[in-house]
Amino acid sequence: MKILIAASEMVPFAKTGGLADVVGSLPKALHRLGHDVRVVIPNYKQISHARYLTDLPVPMDGHLETAIIRETSVPVGDSEVPVYLVDNYKYFYRDHMYGHSDEGNRFNFFCKGVLAMLPYLHFQPDVIQCNDWHTALLPLFLKVRFMEEPFYRPIASVFTVHNLQYQGRYSPSILSQLGLEDKYFTPEELEFYGEVNFMKAGLLYGDVINTVSPQYAMEIQTKELGEGLDGLLRKRSLDLYGIINGIDYDEFNPATDKRIYENYDRDTLERKKHNKYGLQKELNLQVGDMPLFGLISRLVGQKGLDLVAEIIEEVIHTGAQFVLLGTGEDYYQNLFADLKVRHPEQVSINLGFDAALAQKIYAGADMFLMPSRFEPCGLGQLISLAYGTIPIVRSTGGLSDTIIDYDSQTDQGNGFAFTNYSPLALLNTINRAIHLFKKDQEAWGRLMRQGMAMDFSWNQSAVKYVNLFEKAIYKRKQHSRAI
């Protein structure tokens, strides 16, 4: 199968969140299954060392812009996955990847550039996997603008929703930039509360839709988590699937990870405490065997930080320590910075992102907090399991699909989970974890090993994506025959 994965970011070239990790890992797993898989992302300012391939014109509202196509690759064993970069100084040579006033036009240009480059590269994919709103115009363009062109007509699309909250909503004036008539500005098409909604385009025109966990695929069909698009998602429910994300165990492996203080595995868990002591020492915390909670996250409301803020003082009063790494809203940054001032020997707040420190937290913490209001998939809980660090999560989305609440009667489970979105529910769950940690280290050790034994590699998920791509290709063929 010939597969093109289109996204706004990809490890190791450009990253702001988990999307980049997914786009960095899934192609490798698909390649190992024997498929011709390639990736395309924008050529942001920080990306270098990509070779020039070609340049071509892209129509933008009555004038032409130039898309320069570059190529690099990521290694997969003795082979590699090609990565194409759509370059344009005007749209992508900026200090920040996102957050610009012309965001809609930037990714409109990117999507047009992706489709324009394919004939030049002599690459006709069987399917394009489009990730989140930044690439949601691709299914629309394939069906509205290119359906009559023989080269594009067979190309199927899968639209993958990583987070429905971010939709790409713009003024109706952007329609002319997209090359679309006013008839597309209706509630049945792209109109959404007086704006043009890019995410809606992907949901409407993708041959098949998927989210990054089965539970989230169900949740976004409800009014509570559907972000205003639940009606459309229910209408397309037969084309909507959920596939849990995987993680790359070559990168996230405590036995080989060079970023942590001391390597260990399931049979040498006694070495894990040296990572705890190293982390405590590096972050100027008291060194000892008290419970240490880690939290690595964007500091935004989605992540349940309001719950953490309500109960963290009580947790600290038990003698526990708290280490946070992340950046985001000023409210949360200031709130947690104040917490550190009050408890300098028990709290470490690290505002920003540091990949090496993140690994040290995964390896050094005893417990990992993810009390999210909603969570499409989540990678932090999967990484923490690999490092024998026990996740404490709210059962929502992918957290519900991956974390089994520990049952002290049966000794089964791989973490601690609660359902009600309330500070008391989180506090009670944390107290359950602290009690087991302090009172029964043998049971705690078994819980750690149970988590480390779980397989959330991309191998299983990649096979499911192949099946999904086959469904999209079949559906595209049926649609082509119908017209």
C-alpha cells in the first residue's frame, strides 16, 4: 500500500505536543509492515538539512504563491521513511509554529502544496492520512476540486482527530482563499456558528474518520465532549473508528534510556530508586523515600489542573513531593510557582519543556498524575507504565482504554483511576495510592511490574491503521464508481 501521512508536526523535526510523537512513530511501524509510507509537514524555520526537490505554483485567491518542496528522511533499521517539507518563506519562516493571525491561510497553502507536489514526485498514494484541522482541507479538496482529475480520483482519505477542541475556525472571507463558492458556507457544509470550520471539512469529506482511542470516539458523539460537532459525528458514526496510540519502546525504555540516571528493567526494579534520588538531588528536593508525584503536561484546563490545585496542599502535607514540568496558561504557571515558594523542599516547578528532564521524571517519580477533564488518548500514562511509574488518572478517553484501576482484593490493575470530575475523587484516589505505597511495598512492586509488562507498542495499532486505510480505499472506489 502507498500511504502519505500529512501533519503539522513530526518528531524529530518539529514538536509542540503528542501529535508529533504519533507522526514520528506510526510511519516506522507501517514501514516495518512492508508498506510504502511517506510523510509531509510544513518546513518551519527551525528545520534544516533538507534537500531541494522542486518548486511549483499554488493558487491563492487570484494569485500564485510558490511552494518549494524539500526532502529528508527518518531511519527505520537499515532503511528509511521519506519526509517531504512544503516550504514558503512568507508562511512558515517564523519563530513560532502556531498562533499567527493568518493561520488559516498558512495551512490552506500547506494543503494545496501537498496535493500539488504529488504528480511532480510521481507518487500517487492509495490513501492520505490527514491529522487534525491543519490538514482537514485535504479530504475536501480531493472531493470538491480534484474528483474529476484522473491522477487524484482514486486517492482515499482518512481523517484522524487527535483533539476535537482545536478546530481551525475563521471568518467567511477565507472561502475565497480556499477557492470555494459561497454555497459551501451553509450549516450542511463548512459554516459553524458564523465561521468557516476546517475540522468540520475533514469530518464531512474524509472517506473514513478515526480518533486516537475507542472511548474518545464514543465520547465525541455526546453533547458534553462533541465540541458542537457531535451531531455530525453521530451522523457519520458508521465511518468513525477509534485506534489507541502506541509508543516507541526503542525511545521509551528504562533499560537503555541514556537520559536517565541509572538503567533498570522489570527484574532490577531496585535500581529505579536511584533515579528518584538523582531527580530529588538535581531539583533541590529533600532526598528520601517519601512518595514522589510527577506531572508533565501542557498547563491548560483540559488537563485537570484545577483539581490538582484544589488538593495539592493536602497531598504535600502527607509528606509527599510534587514535580511538575510544562508550560501554558499564566494562571496555572503562577499558581504552581507560588506553591514552590511555600514548599521549596517538597515541590519543584519547571516551566517550559525539557525532553531530558521529562525522562528523568518518568523514571524517578513513584506516581504520575493525569486527572484530565478529557483526554483523546494520552501518551504520558503509557510512558510512565513503561518506566514502572504508576499512573493516577481520570477514566476518560484513552486513559479509560489503557489504565485499569488497581483492586487490592485481586491484586489486578496497572494504575489508579477515578470517574467523577471532582477534587475529592482525585484526593481519595491519591490517598489510596499513597496507602499502598507506604503499607505494602511488595504489592507496589507487583503493580509496577504489571504495568511494565503491558505492550502499547505501535505494532498492534499499525495493523489496525492498515485495516482502516483499506476501508477508506474500498469506500473511495465505491464512490468513484457511483459517479
